[in-house]
Amino acid sequence: MSTIPDITHGADDIVVPFQVDELDLRGRVARLGHSVTTMIDRHGYPPPVARVLAEATALTLLLGTGLKFDGRLILQTQTDGPIRMVVVDVTTPDRVRALVRFDADRVEEAVAAGHGDPASLIGSGQLVMTIDQGGDMQRYQGIVALEGQGLEKAADRYFLQSEQIDTRVRLAAAEEYVAEDGHMRRAWRAGGMLVQHLPKSGEAVARDLHPGDAPEGTLPPEPHEAWAEARALTDTIGDDELVDRTLSPERLLFRLFHERGVRVFDAQDVAEHCTCSRHRIENLVKSFTVDERRDMVEDGQITVTCEYCSTSYRFAPSEFDSVE
């Protein structure tokens, strides 16, 4: 009888890569806590909107932490649903920021009508993924239609269309209450898993979990059977398992793939972090014409507030234009 390995990572805000050689499978597990709570609380998003932001953040980190270069991955939805737009911006290897634009009245109406799930709130339109390697490198942009299927299936379709890779994505988010300083505080959690079938993938050096319960001499499955098995196993995961703070990603992976053997790489820590700065905002204001800057003056100041982190930057008009 096999035992659950004593390899656990109890922290939130991590992405854990893994590999299952017998199934030609590679993937990542994301577990988020403080990062999504910070972004949600900062804007006071209502729970149905907060859930969409949390799941979108988990998805973008699953994708962005797989990039092999320094750069950015930006996920953006543009749709006709009550949630008009979601933007998640990941700067590799470990920084993320996100925002949501929505119609509060339409969100309330949708929830009251029983259509408060993320797929319904997002609606139809398009999902755009932009990879920016910085410098003079050309941006890569992939677009997939959103037809009410939600982020999970849209991501699956994106990989099948753009890279011809069989992919399965699972996403979940949940609200919880935690004790803090003698009172209960609302917090959010998000989790996700991405699995990809990569036949004849190269070997990798990683720390191993238990080799599994498969009898000695068992042959690996054929490629199409391997993917069917991997997809079926991934679909058995409950939303609660993806966000359960007591179930580490390593234990979740062992639970799924112990019969085939799963190799787990070191976790990548991630954090909420906005890239705005006074210098950047100053350059933005300078890009406007003199007349446009004059129209921006209120109470003797030019104030610009970052949409992501809500930080306000204040400038005297004389910093840009001479006072006549």
C-alpha cells in the first residue's frame, strides 16, 4: 500500500509545476489567497464579480508562469455580458495585477435571475491573450471566441487552435471568513490546474513523489488513451479541492496521479504587484497636449488614479507647463 508523501507546500500564492511521464503529461497547479483578496478588497467588487476576477487571475498565472523569458502575459476579455471586461496582467516570473469593468445593475439582475455563474456574467465576445517580450521584440496575440462557455473551455480551445496542444483547464474560486484580531474578516481563495498532453516530451530533473501503485512491468498507455485518462482524472477534481487550504498541491497531485507516478517541481511564489509609478504616470500626462492637460486640472491639481491599484498621483500644472 502506498503512502501519501510528506512533501507539502502550505503557502498560498504559489504555482506548482508537475509532470506525469507515463501519460506524457505536464501541467501546473495554482493556489491563490492574499493576492486575489487584496485586488478584490481594494475595489470592493461584489461576490459574483470577485469570483470572475479570482478565476481569471488563476488562469493567467497558470499560463504566465510557463513562459521561459522575462516579459508579460496579458489576458483580456471584451464581451457583451454584465462583466464587460476583465484584464489580468502577469509580469514574469511572479507579479500579477488585475481589474474588472462591469455593470452593477446588470450583474444584480443576472444573479436574481439565476444567471450569476462566471460564464453567464462574462457572456459572448472574445478572449485576447497577449505575450509581450519587451524591447524590440514583436508582440504575439492570440484570440479565441467567447460564446458563453466561460474561461475554462475558452482556454482549452485557445491551446487547441493556436498551438494544437490537448489542454484541460480547471478553475475555482471561493469566499471564506477568517478570524483576525478578534473578528471575522472576508477573504477570497482561487485555485486552478492546467494539464497538457505532450507526447514524447523530454526528460526533466525534478523531485519525485511516490512512483505509484501500478504493478511492476505495466506498460504505458497509447498516446490517445493517455490523454483520455489524464483528462478524465482531471475532471474528477472538485472545486473545493482546488481551493482547500488544507490540501496542498502536492497532495492533490498524488491523489490524482499516484498510480502513474507524478514528479513535482519547486513552487513559484507569486504576488499582487502593480507596475504603476509616479515616473510612469508623469510621462503619461506629458503625452497629452497643453489644452488637454488644462482640462485635467481640478482644484489646482492634475490627479491621475491607477485603475489597477487605485493609487492616486497628484501633480501641479506647473510641473508640465509654464505659468503665464
